[in-house]
Amino acid sequence: MSILNCGIVGLPNVGKSTLANILAKMQVAEAANYPFCTIEPNSFIVSIKDERLEKLAQIASSQKIIYSQLGIHDIAGLVKGASKGEGLGNKFLSHIHSVDAIIHVIRCFENSDITHVYDTIDPLRDKETIEYELIMSDLESVERQILRVEKKAKSDKDAKDDLDVLTKIREILKEGKMVKEFQPSSDSEERTLKMAQLLTSKPMIYLCNISDKDFESDNYKNNKHYQALLTQIKEENMVVFPIKFESDFIGISDEEKEEMMREFGFNVDNIQKLLKKCYQILDLQSFFTIGPKEARSWTIVRGWSAPKAAGVIHNDFEKGFIRAETISYDDYVSYNGEQGAKNAGKMRTEGKEYIVHDGDVMHFLFNV
């Protein structure tokens, strides 16, 4: 599968571009204390570190480690009225269509030196502002789609089914709700929803940008802004991230950062925590291929079969799939590698119906 992408959205000056710089480990976006300093979406690829892969590489004496990857897009700040062209308007809304999931950055700290577009800190208002603009953009899109299929629906059953689903979605949007509130009841409805490509149907992570002080004292749970967001957002859909704190490490090596973090007494990797949350919300998992040259993590959607997973490596692997020699991660580690697992009877031969498990170590046999 192609690399999946997350888009960073939010009001101006909430920390979006600085977050992008942190994730890219270089100054990919201009970070300035004024609205609309990001004009074009900045895009880059980041690696999702996996301690399991490092352990497997150590056992196999692999020369190289290749982690799973995720695309990140820094999309410029939205403002109230963006769906009607305010600020830089629909240009930015169109950029969100190209991503698979959304990271919504919300400011949860007070600092009079950093301008806020509304002059006050109110994360619930900010959240609702962004969501309203996405909803209005989707409503406009659905109205256009309904106009396109209405005439065709008079004589085409598939078009009529599409029209019924789009009409249901329109009512949800008119109520001020996001499309993710719509639960498809059939494969046909699922197909129509996917075809509609609506912004508010995308998975969303809410990133609470907290102050250095709250992070360093581990006091963010007492932050009134964080608590306010918890009244509307499930905690599993939120990530607490100290953007200013992490920005101080831009430009130094990972080794230097790790040493400094140890000196400060911190043992959390905020960046990888966020990336893994993106991986989780997209319902992704990994399988591994391990050898002396490289240990590699491959990204698939949870529930994929062995042939479909093989196709991520190369189309020919899926077309000519014969079987997959498979060892679970735990067995590979417990028996010190492929040969040990094989000797212990822990290498399994799996066929076309096998559903790949997270952490499987796999070797595909194919013929084309």
C-alpha cells in the first residue's frame, strides 16, 4: 500500500508549523508569530520507530533497519468562515481532502506573548470553529453530489442508493454533526460514504498543545483547558504534546536529545507517542521481514490476508502467492531467531485465508 498521510490542522498560531518542524527534525515550515505564515502545505515522511523491529534486527544481526513510515502534511491555519473563503479559505480545505487522517492541534496554554486569533484561550471554541468549517465544507460538497445523482437516480438503482445515503449524510451535517456520526448499514452504504470523500469522515486526533511547565511537572491533567476538552473528546482520541518543549531539541541528534531527556528525568518519547497514535487511529499494524541484510517493518490495515500483505512488498507476491512461512514475534524472540523457532516447531505455513497478526515475521513464497 502507498504511504498513508496525516494532515496537521488548527487555527492560526496554535503551534501547527512548529509541530511540523519537530516531526521533520528540520525547519520545513516557517514558524512565525502571525497568522497564515504557512501558504502551501509542507509534506514530508517520518519513520515510526518500533522496539520490536530493533530486537529482531539484533537477533538476526541485520545490517540495516527500515521502519514503517507515515506521511505528514502541515496545512495552513483555518479561521471562522474558511468554508466561505475567509482567511485563505477553501484552498486549505482542499488540501485536507488528500490526507487519510487529521491531527487537530488545539492550544491549551496561556501566554500573552503569543498572539491568538481570538485574543483569548478557549479550546472548546477553537475545536468547534475548526469542526464547523469542515462540516460546512462537507455540506457544500454533499449538496453538489446530490445534484449530480438526482437525475440519474430516476432510472439507475445504484444511483438511487447513492442518493439515499447522501441524503442521510446531508441531514447529519445540517444538524452540525460530523459525518463520522453516520454508521453505514451495508457494504453499499460504505462504498457510497467512501466515494463521497468527506472531510469529517476522516479519523481525527486532537493534539493538546501544553506548556513546558505542565509537561515538566506532569501537571497537565489539572490543566483547565485539557479538562474542558475531556468533556467533549474521548481521552483515547487525544494526545498531550508539549510543542514548545520539543521545539528546543530541533537541530540536535537523537542521541543528544536522549541524553538530555535522561538528565531531565523524562522517559517519554512525545514524537513517537504521537506517530503511534496516528498509526492506531488509521487501524494499521505491522509485519516484519528479517534477514542479514535488513530488518524491515511493513504497514498493512488490520484484518488483511496474507496475499494482500504480500502485495505491499511487490504486486507479484500477491498475484503468485503460494504460502507464507510465519513466526510470531514472541516465538522469534523466545527461540532466538528463525532457525530456533523452526527447530521448536514454531514456524507455521499459512495459506491464502490467513489473517496477518501484528508483529508476524513472514517469508512469502510465490510463483508468477
